[in-house]
Amino acid sequence: SWEATKWLADHGVPTLEWPPRSPDLNPLENLWALLSRRVSDRFPKTAEELRNCVVEEWNRIPQTLVDNYVFSFTARLSTCLRQGGGTIQGRLLHESR
């Protein structure tokens, strides 16, 4: 928010210029996408099945994968900045042409 940005500036906290719409930079977005795919593949039919699938699949995500998402931030940030805020997937498509 503008207030948070102003507070950080007023207190000399260095920040990055953040590209708009940059879910590639948020490790949680990647985890939510993975979780969504895994749960969808199980085709839960009731709210209770859905809840159980979400909990089970969340617990199956290895900590090393979470760590990889977090530790790859610098590389993902660099790619996003080279894309002018575009997605990493967009960059991969562009490079494959």
C-alpha cells in the first residue's frame, strides 16, 4: 500500500521496485499452483473430501521443494526484471521461438 511504501521510505528502508502482477516472485503462488494441480488430479466430490485432499497434498510437499522456491528468488527476480515485469513462462515461450 502507499502508506507502507511511504513509511519504509521515511525510515530509510531500502526496497526493490516491484514489477506489477509478479506471481512468479512469490513462492506461495508456486506452492498454491502445485497444491491446486495435485488436489484437482484427485477429483474430490464433497467438501470433506476436498478438505482432506488439501491437507494430505499439502503435507506431501517436500520441504526441499519449498526451500528451492524460496532460494530461487534472486534468479526469478532477475528474469522478471528482464521481462519488464512479465512472467517467467512468457520468457520461456519467447526463448523457444
